[in-house]
Amino acid sequence: MKWMKKLFGGAPVLPSVSLPADQAAALAAWRKRPDEDFARPHFRTRYVVVDVEASGLNMRRDRLISIGAVAVSGGMIDPLDTFGVVLRQDEVSSHENILIHGIGGSAQQDGVEPVAALLRFLDFVGKAPLVAYHAEFDQAMIERAARDHLGTALELRWIDLAWVLPELFRERIDAQAQLDDWLGQFGIGNFLRHNAVADAYATAQLLQVALTRGAATGKESAQSFFDTEKARRWLRRAG
Amino acid sequence: MNTNATRMLVDATIDALRRHSPFDRMEREALVFLAERARLGYFPKDSHIVTPEMGPVSTFYIIQRGKVLARQSGEINVTEYSSLTMGTGECFPIGSVMARRASTNTYVAIEDTFCYQLTADDFVQLMQMSQQFSRFCTQYIATLLNQSRRQLQVQFAQRAAEQQSMSSPLSSIVTKAPVSVGPEAPIRQVVESMVSGHIGSMVVVDDKQRPIGIFTQSDALKRILLPGLSLDRPISEVMSAHPHALSEHAHVYDAALAMAMHSVRHVLVVDGEGRLKGVVSERDLFTLQRVGLRQIRQAIEGAQDIAVLRQAGADVRQLALNMLAQGVGAEQLTQFISALNDTVTRRVIQLNLAVHDLYGIEWAWLSFGSEGRDEQTFSTDQDNGIVYLCPDIMNREELELRLLEFAQDVNRDLDAVGFPFCKGNIMASNPELCLTLEAWEEKFAKWVRVPEPQALLNASIFFDFRALYGATHLGDRLRMTLLKLVGSQSVFLRMMAANALSVLPPLGKIRDFVTDLNPEHPGCVDLKVYGARLFIDAARIFALATGLYNTNTVQRLRLAGQRMGMASDETAAIVEGFNFIQLLRLRHQHFENEHGRPGDNFINPDQLNELDRRILKESFRQARKLQQRLKLDYQV
């Protein structure tokens, strides 16, 4: 297929994956969706807060088990605009790992076929800016899954609240902290810890707080959050 | 959208909501509907969530976490009264979102707050889906009203707590043992003991300790010093006889009322056998009220211009409001307002007499309508007239002209001090209502003899006349004539009765109340036309039938009831019904005034709490009873 070669030609490290026609079409359709304008103010932007569960914490070896995502649109969380999927595993994760996220062996084997799961996720996200706490992990796990199963790099933009929050709320915690510390600061509860959807829901509430503070302090777009994060990381490295 | 994630969040939301009323007893289906459509929003500390300026409310909020302060808006009471802190699980603004109108409260997040938000359309649908939720919302509105009323009372109670309540018994403010002398005591001895004991007044008692007179410091100047009276004379020669006395069980506001009505500065307190227990002075009451009676009356009586009187008029209303908040009953309150309004009116007349020379003319200022009945509410306009005598030696037309010019100025000034002109021109400056005694008698006679509809309407206004100032005996003479007239024309009272029965109490056959009588106020009952007036009209007929001089409705009911042989508990129940309706009117007018609206009499029974609604229903039943009596008595 000529057009597919053209599409993936520029990424030589990518494994060659050949998708069935309908899935390839779905991926192409997602690719064609227009890019978000990151300069838009928060209240006109749809953010997608993401949390993933994996078979372990090793970003290179461990497998992606589930994705939870909650959209924050116009500063509000709409329960109908949420996403959750468990990816089918050929090999069930360890007993200790199951105890953490609670997705049992049979649930893992009954999960959605990975390509379909990832395509559904992309359809839910569109080109929205993604948000997570300690985003490297979520980003790495999703990107690796996309590479392995879709044979493509997603090139989505991510915002890491672990970097943005200390800048916005210096008076509270002016350092890297755990997610639970920030949730505690704002009294945000989590109805099911280590469930991807529940964690994403809690993190989404944290984003609501961040958006409001950002809008009040001149950091009023996704772009300004990207910049804040970048400056803060640079500062940390320099200091 | 992914149904698994949504279902999970919906379940979590339901679990969280279920910890709070009314969601704990709401139907599962309705809860799912709510949790699916409730979007979560965030409000940082100090942000305004809903304010009156935002216009009609389109969102219903349930606090997921945090604290929200609801504060009554409006320029009159910006204090803490009726402010309310709400926490997790509580909802707002129920009333406004139901009515789709602007909120009267401001809702501010006083902590970082998350709220579930439901659109007004979804809210309405939820109310239709869930009986529990619908009941919760309606009850909430009733309680809120109740709550704010209670808070209003708390606010005033706090003010009164520094001092004391107007509704406490007189015995509670009489602290010093009374100082008294016998009638034979020489003036010298009395004055000496007043000076040495720093007492402003001395009570003169008989051998059984019953007060027979009072002597005050100011009397010394006028009655002893100026006439050069011998200090050896007995005190009984210079004392004021028949001092005003009240039972020690009477309330403080009774003393206030007596002082206002009789223009006295001291009231004696006696026990059950009439023995002196103490003296209450205006000074004692002054310490009870910040906007004191004494202050107001002094301001009124000493007022040299209209501006001062206007302020006094406003103070009268404020004082009445305080008394309302302290739980003083409608009967006392309306009398109180009338008494102080009388004082204002008298002063306006006096000020104008300085400009208009009416010396040598026998005339009296008449009040009609509610003022004539001593039962004014907060919203009241002028209803007045003049009666005078025209001796043969005087030119009647010239006399009338002088009185009319005078009346014009008085009407104008009364309007300026806060009693608006009467829309129906029932004012002394109207030549039709500035009449000689004979002309009034003729007018009354015409109405009584030919009781056509307009005559009956006139009777209901003018027959409640009361002479307020001047030659008040002219009022008595007019009353006597009227009673004689009515006694000789039995058909008149029958027509009055038929007229009174043309308006029925708004008790519904299916619903509790008939609320669709006025298309401009749907859902409301006019408590003046369909409430108070039912009692007032019946009482007037009873009074005329039994030859009573009284104009006050409660007094008429009590006295006429006695003369007609009504059981006293029956009369008491009727009086209670009337008083309750008057109380609702006062409260409502107060409420309306607080919100910058002129007070009307339209009350929505749905907005009353359950208890008030029941009492109102009972009050209307009493009106019906009264009407049944009229029906029987006059065979109409």
C-alpha cells in the first residue's frame, strides 16, 4: 500500500505493522483531524486527563494494561465525556501487580484487543492536549503501545501537572511532590485508588483547580502551561 | 464516550450523594439520571457562584466538596441576618431555579469548592421523575421562609438583649420599691422627700395602698411655684388624679402604648388588688428601645417643621418593625402604629394652626377607614375629613373656605411626612368631606335610608370615623346620631349584611385556598379584601346593631359579642383569626418593604409554612362562621 508507506516512511525505527483496512482507515481519519489551537483560553479548550495502569513501573519492559481518561471541557467535567478501556493481555501480569490495580487475570484476558483499544482511545482524545500527573510514565506507556500495535508515533502534546502545579501554587508546595499531596491540598478524594478512570477523575479535578488559577494569573492557555512546564524543568536542571 | 467509564463515575457520584438528604431516599432511576447529567465544576475560595446580577438562574448546584455562603442581598440588611453556610451534599438555589428567576441571594465559595451542576431543564425533569426530590424542593422553600423569619427575630432579639424585650411583663422592669404618700401629706414634705431621694415623681395612695394620684417634678413649677401656693397645703390639691395604672402582668409594650395614647410620661404598676407596686417611666422604656418611644414622641411633639416629622414617621415604622420582630401581636401592633400616627397627625395639624387662624371655630379632624379603626398597618394612606359647627352669626361659605385652605395644607404636609394622598380623594380638603355637623348627619341619613351600593360602600369607610383633634365631642354627637339612624332603619343593616356576604372567605372545595381571584396575582390571596375585610365588615354591622361607639374591629367583636350573647371562647377564636390575618399582612408588608417594594396584601399560601397555612385556613373558617351568623341574624 503506497499511501501507508508514505505515511510511515519518515520513521525508520518503527516496527512495520500492517493493520486491517478498517483499522488503518480509522487511524488515518484520526491523523486527519485538525490540530488543536493551543493558544485558546482554558474555558474554550477540551483537555483530556489520562491515567494508565501497567504490569509494572518499568517504562521499557512493562505492558500497558488499562487507560482511563476524563475530559475537562470548558473547565467542567461531564460524566458522559469519559473513557476507560482494559487492553487484552496475552500474558497475565504478576499477582502483586494485580493487587495494585485490581484488574484480575480473566479481566486482562477478556480485555479489548490492543489495536481496537488504542484506536478507540485516539478517537476519544482527538488532538486534545493530554494531561497527567508524572506524565512521562503515561506518555511513554501509550506511545510505546502505539508504536508496537499501530506502528506509529502519536506526537500528542502532554501537560505534566507535577511540574505545572508547583508553579501555580508556590505558596502551597514549591517542589516536586506526590499526586496524593496535591489531592490532599484541595481535599480531592479518590473513590477507587489505582483504577485508571478513578485516578484520571481525581487528576481531572486537580486540573480544574489549575485551570482556574492559571486563568487568574495570566497562564490562560494550554500553550502557556507547556511553557510553564518547560521553564520549570529547565530551572530545576540549572538549579 | 465510553459507557464503562461513565457507569463507574455515575456509581461513584451516586455513592457520594447518597450520604446526604434528599438523595439518600431518592429513587435509583432518578439518581442515575442526576449523576449522568451532573457536570462537575470548580470554584476557588471567594469566587461568586450565583449572584442576583447574573439574572435568571439556569443551573442547579449540589456541593460535592467545600463550603458555600448564602447571603441575602439588598441594601437594607447587609448584616449577618439570613446568611447560611452550606457544605457537602447541600443544594442551591432551589427557589430561583424552580421559578427561573434571578436569585435573591449571593452564593460565594468560602473554601475551594466543587459543585455538581445540573441545567434548569434537567432539574425540572428530575423533579418530575422523583417524588422525593420534588417534595424536598417544595418543603425546602417553605423552611427557608420560616428560617429567614426566625433569623429576623434573632437579629432583633440580639438588639433587645442588650436592653430587654418589649414583650416582657412590667413586673420585670419595676425594680425599686415604690415611694408613696397619703393624700393628706403636706406639699413641703413631699417635695423634700422627692429632692432628698432624687425621685422624679411621687405617687399618692389611699389607705389601702391603691394609687389615687401622681405628682411630678414638672408639676411643682406649674402648680405650686407659679400660683404661689402654700407648701402646707395637702398634696391631693396639686396631684394629677386618676393616674394611668396597669397590672404588673401587663407587658412592657402595653405601657408604651398607654404612654403613646395618653401622652403621659409615667404609668403606675399595680397588683391584682390594685395596690401600688411601682412606677414605670418613659426613661425606663427608653432603656429598652434604642429608637425609643420617648425619643420619637419628643421629636414629634417638639417638631417645628415637616422634615423632623418625616423622620419621626420613619422612626414609628422602624419601632413597629422591631416590635413585630419581637413577636408583639397584631392587635397591639396596629393600635401602636395608629396611636403614634395619631400623634404625628396631631402635630401636623398644630403646626398648620399656627398659620391658619381657626380661633373661635368649633371643628374636629376626623379619621376614617383603618386609621379610624385604630388598626393601621405599615402601608397606609390618608383617609380624613373635617366636621365643624357654623353658628348663625357666621358666614358658612367663608368658614368653609378657611377650613378647606387649612385642610389643604394639612393634607399636603401629611403626604410629606409619609401618609400619601388618598387616591379616592377621601381627604379633608375635599369640600364633600369638610362639612358642618348637620351636613354630615344629613349625608349619613341619606346613606342609611337609601342603601344603594355606593351608599353601602361609603358606609364601610365613613362609619368608622374617629375624631382625632379639636372639638372631639362633635365626633361623639355624630356617632350618637348615626346609631339612632341605624336603629330606626332596620333595612339598612340587612343591606349591609348582604353586602358583606357578597365576598366569601377564599376556602376552596378541592384545594385549601382559592388563589385565582386576581388575574394579576396568580396563586395569591388578597388578605385585605378576602381576609381582614370579612371580619371588619361583620364587626361594623354588629357594632351598629348593638349601639357601640367603638370603631376598632377587635373591640367591636368583643363588646358586641358580649351584648349579643356570643360565647366568649367563640369570640376569642374569631378575634384570633382576625389577628392572625393582620399579622400575616404586617409580616408581608414588612418583607416587601425590606425588598424595596410598596407593601401590598397578596400572599401566596404555598409559600407559607405548614403551620401558618393551617392557621390561615382556620382563620378563614372563623370568617365563615362570622358570616353564617350574619346570614342567620339578617335572613340574607
